[in-house]
Amino acid sequence: METEQPEEIFPNTETNGEFGKGPAEDMEEEQAFKRSRNTDEMVELCILLQSKNAGAVIGKGGKNIKALRTDCNARVSVPDCSGPERILSISVYATMPG
């Protein structure tokens, strides 16, 4: 049984550093993700990271995560973990050739 882990929250640079996404930003991301479904196949990539390296993947202010979300229309999460490792999860609809 698969459990959904909460998405990590990053400071929103458009709201003077307040945490979380605004409702409009969240809605736009969800609509863009839904539009891409058509007949494409969902691909999910999970990567085990050392917690000390997660910041480099996330980027300053969540910059790298935001880029993956917008450029690739992907869902990305790096849930916080008290252990030495964290799981980076990237889900995207891949266009099938032909």
C-alpha cells in the first residue's frame, strides 16, 4: 500500500519569504499537470539522497524544485526526514512516441 508523503514547503519569494504556495499558484500547477494526461504514461522517479545533500537538489528558496515543476510540468517532493536520508520523488507524464 502506497502512502503519500507531505510535500516539503519552501519560502515563497513572491510573498516576502512567507512559507507555502498561494492558492492561485497551486491551482495553476494542478491544472497544468491535469492537461498533460491525455494518453501519456505517468513516470515516477524516486531517488534516495543523503539529507546533507538535499539542499543542493532543492536549490536556494526551492529554485531547482520550482524549475522542475514549471519546465517539465512535474510533481516534485522532498519530504523532510529526521534520518540521514531523504527521498526525492519526481512524477511526470511522459509523451509516448508515435
